[in-house]
Amino acid sequence: MKDMLTGGELDVLTGDYLAELTMLILGRDRLKNTDRGYARTFLRQLEGCLGLAIERGVRLVANAGGLNPGGLADAVRELATRLDVPVRVAHVEGDDLIGTGRFPGALTANAYLGGAGITACLDAGADIVVTGRVTDAALVTGPAAWHFGWVADDYDRLAGAVVAGHVLECGTQATGGNYSRFADRAAQLGRPGFPLAEIHEDGSAVITKHPGTGGFVEPGTVTEQLLYETGGARYAGPDVTACLDTVRLEPDGPDRVRIHGVRGEAPPPTLKVGLNRLGGFRNEVVFVLTGLDIEAKAELVRDQMEGALRGAKSTPAYVRWELSRTDRPDADTEETASALLRLVVRDQDQEVVGRALSGAAVELALGSYPGFHVTAPPGKGSPYGVFEAAYVEREGVPHVVVLPDGERRRIPAPTGPARALAAVADPPLPPRLPPGPTRRAPLGLVAGARSGDKGGDANVGVWVESDAAWRWLVHTLTVGRFRELLPETNQGGPGQSPATATPLPVTRHQLPHLRALNFHVTGLLGEGVAAQHRFDPQAKGLAEWLRSRHLDIPEALL
């Protein structure tokens, strides 16, 4: 926060503190203390920066209110009093639906609100606006609508701000962080600077960063972030549905990328609701298998453990094994001679995944495979969460602002016609590349990619830099080829045995202006990140796995 306030000119500084997992963490925090439920990190940052922000006239807009935006607003006022800094604080609430009885069994239930409440708070003179669960992009659409006086049906302008907000929401992922094509620019990534957006009245924007900060901004970094955690060509939100297939990018000077041409449509009639519930308890143990006969060692300990668990008072409801062949033949270190066998168990009863698992693992120590040891002894089991999405009519969600003078005001739902999401037809394919020599090589030599999670689903966005590479990619990387390269998508969802697994649904979306394909894999992540269904529970490395796979690539592209 201090770097952004001191590094250059700003009108509004936004902060995105909420992810699906964060809402679960805050829900458990609120169970312990009803005065909690907000991101206390924001207060710690603000302690050294509040006076600086007010002195420079920078408005602060953050969703750090989480499940208790009113509590955070009060805490900010107390901090301002202690620091003797005059500040006008407002907050947005109404997203929390846990007390409505509509979602029994949920720990948290929060509708994703739009930016209109933020706009109203800034119109009322607020220096700081804290919110609960608004969309990440609302942190940008709200201030932009306030600054330019946009109205609810300025769909193209709002859509441009949504796209800019999506680029900003993950911070340094837009300035070289986690960038798939980082290798020749690694020296610039010691400490990437945070991105900023210069937004124009027509909704276009330039993504850049403060002068002299680390990292870099180029069309590739912006493209990857645009593809991150999105689905098809329509990106729906409570303010507007942004048409991602209209987004155009072009360089605008060093560390500057211009976003323009974005079209918007009326938002859908419903709001998404993020639900978190406590799913039970989980535990795991990782067996280290060293040297020869790795498969036989894995089979032995698996049979022994499953027999011990069946002989316990209760068998865990969920048992999953994964063997990672990290070993190498004739290795020159013990670590590189070893494979890892991971056992994960889940159950509603903590005792079943705690003492039963620990006892079974420890008691095998002198009677199992040669070289028996584990990375760490299993514990008593820890609670895990499950994320789900639901949808409610927008009129049923009270979008409320509490202004700096204490006035409570209801933000009316948009009165214009809503537009339900519908499938978008694929654009015509460009001509294939003419035949020519090919070479077996990793996809990542010609393509960048980024992947992420949305609840139990994963997305992988793949992009290329040239028109020739796009003509090859769009004809080559079909859903069938994607499945071949990532065979895990054919292994079914949680609890399915490999022999009877139904392939997971995979949908491909084309974004020609970005020279990109976006693949949506339904159910790959089971019940979401908090359930930790797979080795990479948020699918962060899925794109890098895809880029490492080999296929026949035209030599003209290499």
C-alpha cells in the first residue's frame, strides 16, 4: 500500500482481499468471535498509510470487510482517531445472506454485489470505502462510474472497467508475476511492482505501473491475466456482462498496454452466491519409497494401510492414494532416488481420520517395505471446507450503503432489461497453415498459458503471439488433443475409480482477438480448494503441465 501511495500519481487505490478460500477462513474466524470476520491485514497496512493517503487525496476502496464490513469501518474510524487523522469512512453491506435461512448448513453465504454501492459512497464524499463480497471488478467499476458519472446502462464503458478490474485484481500477475514466458526476463522479477489502470471516459484503459518499479507490462502479461479464472466469451457480473471476445490489446509505450474495443451487455437477472460449508475432517500421510521396486513397495503399504483402516472402529468415508514418481534411476542423492506415495482420508468424524490413521501408519514402521519412513507423522486431522455456487434473483438481495454521516441507503437493483447468459457461437476458423516440416517439442515453446480455479472447476487459458501460431493452435489444440495431453481430465471426479470413471466435461472457447483458447474443466478440483481434492488444489500449475507436453509443432513456428 505504501509503495503504491508513494510511487506515483493515483486517484483511487483498490484492494482485493477476498477469495473463495478466504471467505471460509473468515467464517471460521467469526465462529470464534462475532466481532471478527474481516481482513485484519487491511488495518495493519492502513496504520502506516492512512495519513499519507489523506494527505495525497487518494481514495481507498477495499473489499476487506469480508463478513463484517461494518465492523471494519468502525475499526478504521478508531484507528483514525488514534492517529489523529480526519477521515470519512463508508461501507457497503447486504451481501451476507447467512441469516436469511435460504442456505441451511452453510457457514458463509454471500452474494456478489456490483459497484453501484461503492459509487454512492464516493459520491457522498467518503475517503475510504470498505465492502463485503463484491465482485473483484466492482472495486474498479464503482470508482470509474463515480469519476466519470456513468449510469447503469453505459454497458460498453462499464465492460471496459470490468476488464481493467480483472487485470488488476491479482496484483503483480499483470506485471510479470507467474508469467509463463518469464525466462528471458527473470532479472526484472525480483520484486515486481503492482499494476495500475489509467481509465478513460469511454471505458478504454492503459495498464501500466509506477516508474522505476520492478517487473514489466506487455501484451502477454495482460493476456494471461485476462484468461485467468474466466470461462467463455461472456464474463457475467452484477454491473454488466463483458464480451471478452471483443477485447483488443496493443502496446502503448514501455510498460504500457492499451485495452480498447470492449463491448458490454445487460447483466443477468441473478446474482451469484458463494457458499462455504464445513465438510468434515481430513488427514494425510506421505510415504517415502526409495530405490528399487517402487510399484511393489507402494502396493504393499497400500494393502497394509487399507487393511488396518478397515479393521478400525470406522472406515473413513473418503480414501485417495496418489503415487508421484519423483525418483530417478541410478540417482546420486537419496532424495532423487525416492518416490512419494500420498494417502488422503476424509470423514465427518475427526477420530476416524485422526487416531485411526496415525495408529495404522506408525504401527507399520517396523513391518512394511524396506526403507519405510514418512515425510511427517500424521496429525489429529483438520477441518476442511466445501465451496459451492448458487444463484438468486437480484431483487432479493439488499444492496445497502452506510454513508460517512451514518445514513443508510438502499441501492436499487437495475431497472433495465436483464439478459440471461446464452452460449456464444464459435467464430469461423482461420485457414490452416500450409503443410511443412514439424518437430516434436513442448507446447510451451510457442504458447503461453495460465490456469486457475473456480470452485470445483479449473480453467486453462492458452495464447500465442503471432497470427501464424494462432492458425496452428486453433486447429491443433482441440478438446480431444487437450484430453490427450492432460489425461487427468479422463479420470473422473472425486470418488470415481479409474476403471469406471466418466471423463470430466471439457469446454473450449475461442478468443481470436487475443489469439487465445480457454478450456473449462468441470469438476477437476472436486469440492474446491479447501477440500484439497488433488495435488494442486487450485490448478495453478495445470497450465505449466500442459505447456510441458510434447506434440508435433511446425518448424516455422519454432
